[in-house]
Amino acid sequence: MSTITEPNVAGSAAAAAAAQLAALSTAVDDVVTPVVVATFIACLLYGVLLYMAATYFMRFGSSDRLVFKVLVGFLTLSALGDTINDCAWAWLTTVTALLDPSVLGRVPVEFVVYACFTGPNVFLAQGFFTWRVWIISERRNWWLPSFMLLLELAAFALALYLAYWGTTVTLLTEFARINNVMYAWLSVSLHCDLLITFGTVYYLLIRPRRIAGNTPVSSLSSPIGRLVVKTFQTNAASLAVQVLVLVVIVTKGTTLWYTVPGFLESKVYVISVIATLNARKSLSPNSSGDSYAHHSRFAASNKHRAGPSFDHNAQLSVPVHAHISEDAQIDEDRSTKELPFGSLETAYAVRFDRASMNDENDVEVGRKA
């Protein structure tokens, strides 16, 4: 009996070891690898964010609105906390898992912290762009920003619920219970980003071209540079990340590969906000840098400023200031008393200067021209 039992025991032990090895390999592929890759990319992206935040404070730290400075400062610090949490999650799945592999199957506290950071950051960024859509619509479009605000509040509430749920469960396999909540959160945020992108594209790109034709208004010489700036200004980058998160969750919902775009989500939103604020100087030395602000200033100024404007084939009317100087030449041999009225030999010089646009009159950030 012993000779028969020993091979069975050995075979069972080998099968158990093989099953454990397969489980560990699956955990590495589906949990460890995506978290480590996501953390690495997130750290690189936060470096970009930090550089852009430093650029903002160097350019506008002493002159910009207090609310903008507080917003950028808060989002930068919040994104830092989010990045630290990403690193903690990577430490858990690598170093801690070596001593206790069972942690790979449990819902980590880092998930709760992730939801607590991502929810408010996305809410504030979307709120900024929603307000901006209202501003660039000349404060006339109320219904679209109001609807977007309702979507943002719903997404924020769902994010807080996910954070709460993470404190009530222990196993990652229980994620299947809240798939509907995850899909609802991502869908609501996705629809909000779609509306934000549609609104900003219309008011910044489509509407000005209808008014002014195809006159180029951006001073960036590189088409790629203009594309990158407009991508962030129209919230298209955040929209792309939301779509990617939703696609990964649908296709690989049983793994943590959604963390790759998920770890980037908060930072991309923050970068979009800072890039929009920084673009007020990077596109043009005297203007906000946006085609809408550029054209709307001209349209408003034509009604109030003195001086001629030129309209060639329905192109953009550019306001100018006329400077007229009079040069009187008097013959020294003749007394001015002997000259009849109006007989002075005069020459007039007229110089037309393009009206300067002060950064203080930034339509896109709520300052009327």
C-alpha cells in the first residue's frame, strides 16, 4: 500500500505545485505587470505635469487670477498624491507580494485612494472646461454647460461610491458585482467629455472660421504644435483616455490592465487644464492664443474703437489706431503775422497701428474685451 500511496502523494504534490505556479503566472500577467507598467508611465506623465505647472507659475504666478492659481496648485498636489498612490500599488504587487502572494487576490486600499483622487480631479477639470464652454459662447449658451454639470456631479457621486465599495469587499473577484457601476461611471464621464470637446471645437475652431473665413490666427509655425495645443484645449486628450479605459475594461475586465490608462486619467485631465491656461501666452505674445478669443475681440472692438477697419472679400476686420501728426514749415524770412489764415505749408503724416490686445482682456477665461 505504501508503494502505491507514495506516487499518488507525489503526483498530488506536483499537481498542486503546477496549479500554484500557473496561478502565480496568471497573477503576474494580469495584476503585477499592468500595475508596474501603469506606474512607470504615470510617473513619467507626472514629470510632464510638474514642468507645465512650474511654467504656469513662472508666467502667471504674479498676475493671474487667484482662483486659477489655487486650482493649478491644488490639482498639481492632488496629482502628486495620486502618483504616490500608484507607486504604493506597484510596491504592493511586487515587493509585498513576494512575502505574501495572497495580496494579489485582494482589493488593495490603494484602489480606494485611487478613486478618492481620480474622482475629484476629473470633476474639477471637467468643471473648468464646462465653465470655459459657457465663457467662449459669450455667456449665452446656458443649457449645454448646465447639462454637463449634471453629468459631472453624477460621475463624481459614482466615483465616491466606488471608493466606499472598495472598503466593504476583500477579493478582486468581487469586482463583477459592480461592473454596472464601473460602466455607468465611465459612460457618464465619457458623455460629458464628448460634450465638452464638441462645445470647445465648435466655439474655438468652427464658429470663428465661419465668421472670419480661413484666416490663420495662430502664431505657432508648427502644425504639430498647433495640433497638440488644440488637442488639450478642446479636452480631446481626456476624451481619448476615457474611451481607452472603457475599451480595456470591456475587453479585459477580469484583469488590472485598465490601470494603464486609469493611472493616467487624472493626470491627463490636469495637464489639459494647465495647458489651456499656459496657451494664452504660448500661442501669441499679446492674446489668449485661441481663435475664438482672437475673433471675438475684433468683433467686439469694431463696435467701440475709433479708426478704420478693412474688409477684403469678407475676411477678418482688424481694428487699427490712426496716429496723425502735423508738420508745419514756416519761412524764416516771412513773419507769421503776414501769413493769412490757413496759408501755412503743412504736411500730414498718418500711421496705422494694429490695435494691441491686452492679456487682461482674455475672453476665454472670463474677461470681456
